[in-house]
Amino acid sequence: MELRLACAVFLVLSLLGLAAGLTPRAQAQQSGTITQQWLDQMLTQWKPAQNVSMSFEVLDNRVGYGNIALSYDTLQVQTANLEMVMSTNAQCVRMDIGYAPWLQNNQTQIKIVSTLVQDVRSAGKCLIIADAGSETYRHGGQLTWSQFQAAWGPRVTTLASLYHPDYYIVIKEPGWYVPMVSDAATNPEFSNATNWVNLSQSLAADVLKVSPSSKVGVSVAADSLGSNPSLYVPFLNGVVKLADVSFVGYDIYTTTGFTSTQNFLTQNGSGGKDIWIAEAWSGDGNFVFDPTRAALDKEWMQVVYYFAETIHAAALMPFYTDLMASYSLNGTSPTVPSDIISLYSQRTPVYYEFQSIIAASPSTSTSSSSTQSSSTTSSSSSSTSSRSSASSSSTISSSTTSTTSRSSLSSSPSQSASYTTLSPPTSTAPSAGRSVLLAVAALVVILIIVALYLVSRRLK
């Protein structure tokens, strides 16, 4: 009897170990954590015979989301950040502009945004705007899905008419908006692919009405193509049929993100639209700020560039660009402007790798010739500026409200401000198969515990 009891206990512990192996951290590993070994393999597999034409974009982190509301993100800090990313010699600067300053009529913050846009134009760079909703929706001011869609059009119309971006990503990632929508988990329209296609068409039309020279696109979290194909595959297949949409972006942060992107394009094609890697990094979460990852990030940059060539991408944009200056720039520290500015004067290996790739690449479709012409128009339109100035239970599986994902990018829960810092990718929800396995394992554990209890009662 003791032997049988010991065996049963061993079985319980084994099943508990299986369940532990499906915790979020293990799930992240199963969903494709980027490792040095994987990078070494892909560096050989994806190396192209020769470089091809491609555009390089770079993200201005601090102007986006709620960062502009932080007291230490002064205009001087913002300028130091912008100058650092532009020094990579990327052709375009992307700004994920949060709409809170306009909703709150905060003219000081609006003036800072306008100043930075003007600086981009003055530097001869093209401008990309990506819709970032409003952090007021994320922090206590959620809207219903119907209300959120109604507010979306005026938002993109306002920003497009003010800044006339060369490119406008009107949908950042469907799942990224989950924390801003009160009924995202219960309203079936939120998970309806046709609804998202129609929304894309409406938003593209809104932008082009006030900024006809802009090119409009949408992005998806690449992992979602594998974890929730019933939504994302028909969504993208519908979007590429829209005449007003010029490009589709894939946001890649895991090995499975690479695989899902490649598989989707192999099976479905691009529909004649430009392919963008609209966001990418070697991971997503607070762990990316570990300085011991410097060598890995450097090699990752080469690998993601090779992959971009493999899928014939027209554009490539790394996301955690603060790490090109210092791994100490983590969104919540430092909080002294002079310290932040000092860190922006530093450079890491991934910065030099990115700069080297750009230098070696042939001239691209978003070259300075096209940029300059659009800049002339856009800078006059933004003349209001002067130098004086994640996942919810929704079936949209790419999002989460965790502070360690891009939906609250690079912040810690101790962030004193009411805004999410550097907000961007979203974590991928575990696949249905893993969820079922976890549920079965838990059920078996419960049954065994009940059986042991009954056996012990009989022994008494």
C-alpha cells in the first residue's frame, strides 16, 4: 500500500510539473523565445546572395503613447531621443502618437509633438505615424467597441490633417487595443474579421481625404497569424484587396513570429501590397533591458535584416530603439532629464549594426528624393510648431495588459505616472492546444488527489 501511495504521489508531482511547464514563462519559451543558438542557425539559413533595396525606419519612443505626459520627458529629452535615432541614418522616423493631448486640449504637449514632427521634416526624413489610441482610454476611460470605432476616424483625420505623414499605420495591431475597449471580450464584432476590414477601409479613406499624398497601412502581431488564424488570416486577405491600403506590417518579437509571417506570405502572398516589418526586436518585455543581451541583439539585427530580404520586405523598423543608446533607458529610469540626455549620447552594439546595415543597403523606395517633396508640403502644414515649443479574454489573442509587454512597453508596475510607458508589441496568448493540455493535466491532478483521499479514508 505504501508503494502504491508513493507511486501515486510521484504521478501527482509529475503532472504538477507538466502544469508548471505551461506557466506563462514556459509558454513564452514554447511560443518562440529568440536564443543565441536560433540566431546562429538563421544567420546562415537566411543570408541573401546580395543586398536588395529596402527602406529603414526607426521609432521615436518618447513622443508616443503617454510618455509625453511624463514630467521628465521634457522637450530637451525628446530632442535628444530624436537626434539619437535619426543619427542611425534611417530614412524614416515613426511616431506612435497618443491622442490624449488633443482630447484634453493640452496645448503644451501638442506643441512638443508638432516641434518634433518639424524636426523630422527639417532633417529630410520621411514621417510615419502609427495610431496609438489614447492612454486615457487605457487608464480608466474605456470606450465600448462602438464608441471606440466612432472616435477612431476623427483621431486619424486630425493627426493626418496636422502632420501629413508620408505613411500612416491606421491600425497598429487589433489585439493591442483590447485594454482600451470595455466590451472587447464580449462583443463578437470586436473579433469579426469583416468588421476590421471595413474599419481599415474607413480609416484609410479618412486619412486620404485630408492628406492625399499619404500612404496608408495596417499592422498585425505576427504571432497572431498562428495563434488566431480564424481572425487574422481573413483580416489580412481582406485588407490587401482594399485600393486605399498600400502596405501591411508584421510585428515580430519571437521565433514563431518569424515563422508565422513566412508561412502566411508563402500560403497567401502579399496581394500586391508592400510588406513591412513594422515592429521588431529580439524579445518583448522588461527582460530586453538586460545589458547582457547586447551581443544577442547585435546578431538579431543582422538576422531580422536577412529575414526582411527573404520575404522581400519594403521596410524594416526595430522597436526598442532606446536600447541603441543604453540598456539603462528602460522607461521608468532614470527620471532626471540631464541623466536621460547623457544616456542618449551613448551607443550600443545594436546601434552600430543597424547603422552599418543601412550604410551597406542600396537606395530604397522611400528615399530622400520622395521624402523631400512630401516634406515640403508637410512641414508647412505643421507650421503650428516652432522651436519655442495587451491579452484580455477576447479572441483577439495577440494582446495583453501586462506591464511587461508592448501594450505597456518597457515600464514596471511601479511607474508613478498614470500613463503606460513606451507602449507597443503585445504578448501572444497560448495556443488552444496548450490551453487544452493544461486543463486536462489540472483535471487529472484533481482526480488523483480525490482518489488518494478516498484511499486514505479506507485505510483508516
